[in-house]
Amino acid sequence: MYRVPVSSSNICSIGYAPQTSMLEVEFTSGDVYQYFDVPEYLHQQFLHASSHGEFLNDYIRYNYRYQKVS
């Protein structure tokens, strides 16, 4: 999945697959997580958030099923 680089202290890049509503987040540690059934509008808000880490914690991490992929 193609991921867009972002400016964040703990997130390197963010990707999204609209056909499956899967959000993919690469952290500066190298870990990659996939979040399932995330709406497109939330992905767009995440990309444009002033704090990507805060947005992830507030709106995505605890509200959507996820798995670590690497």
C-alpha cells in the first residue's frame, strides 16, 4: 500500500485503501499497523491533523479493530 509521508514525532507515513476502508500507519519505530473499517473522511482528517499522534489516539486507535503487520 502506498503511504504518504507526514511530519510527526512518532508517525512516518499514512496510507489508505478506499476499496477495503483500511488505514495503514507506519511509526518512526518501523512498526506498521493496519486499522479496519475506517471511513474515508476520517483518513482525510487524519492526514490534515495538526497532531497526527493525538488524532490517532483520540479518533482511531481505540475505536477501530487493528493488527500489527511488521
